[in-house]
Amino acid sequence: MPSSEPLILGHRGASAVAPENTLAAFAQANDDGSDGIEFDVRLSSDGVAVVIHDDTLRRTALVPGSVSAMTAAELQKVDVGSWFTEKFGGRSFSTETIPTLADVFDLFAVNNGVLYVEMKCDDVQAAALATAVVRQISAHKMRERVVVESFALPAIEAVKRIDPHVRTAALFEPKISKPVTTWRTKVILDRARQHGADEIALHHSLARTKLIRAAKDEDFEVVVWTVDDVAWIDRARAHLIKALISNNPRLMVEARDRSLQIRPR
């Protein structure tokens, strides 16, 4: 694929059509032609990196419980697929449970998909989660395919201390206390650089032309999330954005590849 073509990554897998952060969603993203996936990891009570976005089971399992209070073995028995079937109908996902990071690496061992691993932690947990993530990257020989990202920038700094060769991305999003207009380009790039990031991963509302160009000028790769609008493909090409993270990777892949076929040579 030409370097001007953005990678399309499934946000928590193909989360528009399968329950997020499950092996089913990751396999579906792969079947839909995505170039890889983005997903979340947290630590279980026994120090295992497990794949789930929230710190509780309330939303995706419809039961009480905290991720950090349960072992990986206990979490792997929790149904996190039935909620999706109840909400959207269609195929049953009742057998989907919370995978470990090792499970995801095993799933992708048979292909060349790119894996963006988002560490969900606070500054206190950063070192422990970074250690668990890097250990699995090394054990599965995934260093060339993985980018570790986080909003908790000390966490990606911790990754670099453990293994400087692991690629990292600093995540940025608008907040009520810090709306889009107050995020200055220099602040974002300075924070990313100070914590050892190789890339910046921007919420789409922050992905302004000035910031993207400045990031590229300073040798940061740029990733944009979460986008399901195919209009982003031309913008990504124009600004050499590395990747677009989408809930519906099939939609984005088909639009990218279709437009690639009709572009003049």
C-alpha cells in the first residue's frame, strides 16, 4: 500500500458490529480487512494485563465488580458479549469473555496486523502496567507490530524506560476543563516529546491542520480517532496521517480501497 494511504484500525476491534474489546470483535476487524486494531488494557488483581476499557464490569457485563479486584482467571469467566446482542440483536456473543493481552497477541500471531495497545491506568499504576505490557510484547515477539499508547503519559515514559525500542504514542482528547481551542500545538508536542512518545494520537476534534503539520515537522507520526466518516480518508492522505481508528473498519477500508482504484496514476 502506498505510504500516502492511511492505515485503518478497528477501534476496540470492529466495535460497531461486535462487542468491544473481545476476541470476536478483533477477529471481525481482521476479516473486514482492517490493517490492525486498537484496544485497551488494565491490570487484574494478580497483575495480568487484561483487555477491557472500563474499570468496572457494569457497562459491558451488566454486573457489579471492579476489574482491579478480580483475578485474570475470574475475569475470563465474565460474559461481556450478551449486552451487545441484547442491545443490537442478531448474532449471539454470549460466549465472549474478557481476554488477556496474551490472548490477543496469540490471535494475531497468524497475520501482520498492527496493534495499538492503550494502557488504562493512573500515574501510580503506570510502572506496573507498563511492565506487564512490555513483558508480553517481548514474549510474543511483537515489538515491530505494537504501538503502546496512553493518556497517562508517565505510563508511556515507563514503557520507554523498560524497552526503548517499543514504539509509543501520546493520547490527547478535549475535555470540559480544556476545550479544543485551548489545546495549543506547542503544549501537545512538548508533552509528547517530554514523555518519550514517537507518535501522537488525537481525538478527531483536535486534528487541526496546523497541529498535524507541526507534528510531522517534528517527526511525530499522527493517528486520529475515532472516525467513521469516509471524508477523513482524503484528509489523511493529504496530511500523511499514519492511521485512522474506526468503529467500523470495513466501511473505511472499502471506501479507501475503492477511491484508491479510481485515483489517476
